[in-house]
Amino acid sequence: MKINPVILSGGSGTRLWPLSREHYPKQLLCLLGEQTLLQQTVSRLDGAGNVAAPLLVCNEEHRFLIAEQLRQMGKPPADIILEPIGRNTAPALTLAALALLKHSPDDALMLVMPADHVIQHTAKFHDAVKEGAALAEKGRLVTFGIVPGGPETGYGYIKRGKGNDVEAFVEKPDAGTAAQYVASGEYLWNSGMFLMLASAWLEELNRFHPAMLETCKAAYDGGKRDADFYRVDRQAFGSCQSNSIDYAVMEETERAAVVALDAGWSDIGAWSSLWDASAHDAEGNVVQGDVYMHATRNALLISQHRFVAAVGLDDIIVVETPDAVLVAHKNHAQDVKEVVNRLKSDKRSEYQTHRRVYRPWGTYEGVDAGARFQVKRLVVNPGASLSLQMHHHRAEHWIVVKGTARVTRGDEVFMLTENQSTYIPLGTTHRLENPGNIPLEIIEVQSGSYLGEDDIVRFEDKYNRTK
């Protein structure tokens, strides 16, 4: 039976701030290797046999970033289902099951994988999937339990029964209890990965949470196609109960089974987890970017933008980005989320976006700002265009640094090449396009009484962002 990868990509990765932001979460980052965590997840089943194209369920905000990362891989998805609001993993999986059964009436075998996990030994993972598939085809709801590497308190545990039976799911323990679990040899870490028939999931969900199933059906049936994406009905999905796969079904059903997995798994749930999963130098350090060290041990040092020097540090995390620097002790890596919560409560932008902001047409990056002005560097991808738009409160000056621009300004349409510029008066309808084969680089100077990104009125947009 063909395996259908279902990739859940709804997390925000707050514990990996400042690299992970709400609008650019950890699954979109290259943390281990040249591929992002999402791309590694998509590639994980290469060579595993009869595997379909992946189906992804993601946050609406991330849709173009995810589609672009798959395009770069040359792996078109079976579909990308957009969640208008986060409702945890059980509703997300239900949408995927409904979508698969719509196109596969004879049932579908779903391999459910979060987009932000790391598995270092794919051959062992393939063996575990093969074992799990044999159980799932018989109607079992299979979870993968990780052979513990130590008494970890950050994971839930699964107590094994006879054979592949699950005796119990256990909440995250304290350190002493975790040590007892590991010493007994009867417990596995709960990975959050599953393998099951779509029909089996819907049957069990209907047993325990029929209202959730009906709400998800209404949301999916009321959805509509939007280019490469499928948008579920916002109102119906917004009324859905928020719940996880474990709480909604796995901890209740008698059909649960577990397959042990010992394949170098990590969920990279904190900076300390990234340090654990990375290659270390002779002093136990993990280093990325332009970093010098002296008398420093067991540290994680990441520099994205500036030179970083570390002297006399032990068990310290330093993560430098263009707009934020994190310094933390590894023992407090889980507490980074408290910084994000503070940024949210203070209504600061650093929890949400980087200085470089990704858009479906390319990127923009803040260069300078002051009273009534700001300067940005725009990079427009070949063949891409910004929306036809206007601003109520600002005028814009564009200078072409590289490439060729097609500019719409009111009733005019004209071309600009390198070192040429133009002016867009306040209130004028305009559009910027890149008709060339190389990226278009623009310096944009904005001036006016209000310079927020919400001062945009879109009239036409190839990415369907008009309202």
C-alpha cells in the first residue's frame, strides 16, 4: 500500500528565537546541514519504496515560503492545506485525512511527521516505517517511540506493553521519574510521529470527538482552491476545538500500537537540543558563522551578521542576528520562550519578523529609519511582481541597483535599468515588476507621516492577497 507523507508545519519554534520567528519559524531554517528542517522531512522517505508526494498542512502565513522550499527541491506536493488559525495537531491531521480520502476512496496510509524534526539515520527510519505499515494496514494507529538517550524531562513517554501494544502514555516526568523510566527499559520517548489509515483515524476521532470531525468536514467541504493551495473555510475551522493527536485519540483508543525507533531523532526543541544534535569541536563547542573563541567550552555560538568573540565561557549559548542577540546558559534554554512572550506583550516586532522579511515576490530588508523616513533594500525574484497598490500616507523613491525594473505609475508603464530612479507620489497607483532573468535589486526610500506595512491598498495581486 502506498505511503502518503502528511507533514504538519504549524509550529512557531519560540524556543529557537532569535533565528526562529513567528513569520519565519524553525522548520524553514537550515539548522543542521544545507537543507532546512522542512526539506529534510520531505526528503526523509527518499528510497523508502512506494511513497506518494507529500501533503502539507501549514499556517496560512507561511504558504509561499513552504511552496518555494519545495520548488527548490523539485518535489511538488500532493497539496498544501492552509489553516486560517492554529487548532493543534488533531484537526490538522483530520483535514489531511479528509483530503486524502477524497482522492483515494479505497483508503490511504498516512505517515504523519512534524516538519521540524531531525532523523540522522534514515535507513533505520525506513525499517521502522515498514514495521509500522504492516500494523497500520490492519487498522492499528501506530506511534513511533524513541529509544531514550537519557532521562529527558522535556518529552512525554510511552510505556510498552506486549509486542507492539501501548500500555500507557505518560506526561513529561520530573528528573527522578525520568531516570526510573529509562532504567526500567519499558519506556520510550513520545516522538509525535504516527502511521495509520485515514479511515482508521476518522473512525476513532468520531468515537471520541464527533463534533471535531463534523467541524473539520464543514471546514474542508466549505474550502476553495487558491492557486497551489487549498483554503479551508475560516469560520468553520475557527469554531473547531483545539486538541492534539495524542489527547484526542491516541490516549483513548484501544487500537494504539508503538514501534521503537533508534535513528538519531531530535525535535530540536531548544538551543540545547541543537547543541546535542550537532558535531562538536575538541572543546565541545558548536560554531556557525564568523566566530573567534578563547578558553570557551561546550558552547553554541552562532553569528549571522557580525563578528562574535567569546572568551572564558562554559555551557553558554550566543545567537547573533542582524536585529537581535541572545545570550543564555544552556540550563535555561527552555526559558527563551519567556523572552518571546515579553516581546509580544511589549508589542515589539522582533518576535514576529527578522530584519529581512520574506514575501512571495522576494524579500525586503530595513537599512535605515528615522522620523518620517525609512530606507529598504528590495530583491524581486525573476518574473515576480509586487501588487498593483497605493499608499495613503507615504511617497516612495526607487533606485535600481541591479537588474531591470518594469514600473507602473498611474497611467504610465516604463522600464528602469541600473542607476536609474523614479518617484512614486503619495496616493498614486503603482506596481514594481522584474521582467528579467536575474534578481532585481532596488533601494527604496519611503517618506511620509506613517510608514507601516499596513498602509497598502491592493488592487491586483498575482498571489491573491487582495481583500
